[in-house]
Amino acid sequence: MLMTDDEIRVYVEGRIKALTDGMVDIARLPQAEPDAGTTLPFVKDERLVGAPVARLGPGEDGALTIAEIDEATKY
């Protein structure tokens, strides 16, 4: 069975709509800032560990050093 160009267009548009209907555009979500109750994940010694935001310092130029992360994740 051959499809006309219009039938192909309608089919493709329908498939794309079906895919995009269930998607969330994360770029449009409001940005959340971590608070004192938030724990951030880090990998340390090949294990996933967490550090409460309250234990993390401001970092140098906004970036955390390895020493700061090690200090925050030792508890």
C-alpha cells in the first residue's frame, strides 16, 4: 500500500505529537536553588556520597575544591 505525501505528512506529524505530548521541557521549568535541607551527591572513593548544602562553603570563584568536598563528605 502506497501512501500519498499528505498521508505521510499527517502520519509523521501525529507520531511527533504523540512523542512530544509526554515530554517535559526542562529548560522552561523554574530554577530551584539548593537550601539548607538539600543534600548534593558526590562520588568519593568510587562510592556515591552526599553532603548537606550547609556544610559546603562558597568555594573559590564559586567552584568547590576537592579538599572542600572531602571535608563536607566525611560525616
